[in-house]
Amino acid sequence: MKIRSGLTVNESGFLFDPTTGESYSLNEMGSIYFNMVSEGRNAEEIKDLVTTEYDVDEATFEKSFLDFESRLKNLRLIENE
């Protein structure tokens, strides 16, 4: 997954798309996922970090991350790879 270029997110989880002027609110985990994906980390790396640093099991992570990815796709915030 690759985040579309130009998108920015601030510390409070406010995501802004300067191309369309749209803005979105990310919760804490959404901000973490967004930043890690933006850094080029893959799902396995993100899972390892999240399940180690937070009280999250693998099944919960999988559901949460797939939901995050699906929402980004629906909002067209992911570039085609």
C-alpha cells in the first residue's frame, strides 16, 4: 500500500488532502498506521510494531488494519501500485 502523495496529517490526527481540499479525522491508531505506511513500512512490519508496543493481539490488528486500508481505498487516498 502506498499513500497518495501530498497528503498530510498533524499530531492530532487531522488528515488533509490539498488536491481536493477534503479533510478527515484519524483516531490514534489510524494516525499511527498512516505515518508508518507513509514511511514505507509494510503490513508485517506495522503488525510487529503495533502488537509489541500496544496491547493488541494479531487478530485485532488484522481487522483494524484491513478496515483502515479499505477506508483509504474507498476515499482514493492510496496510489495504485
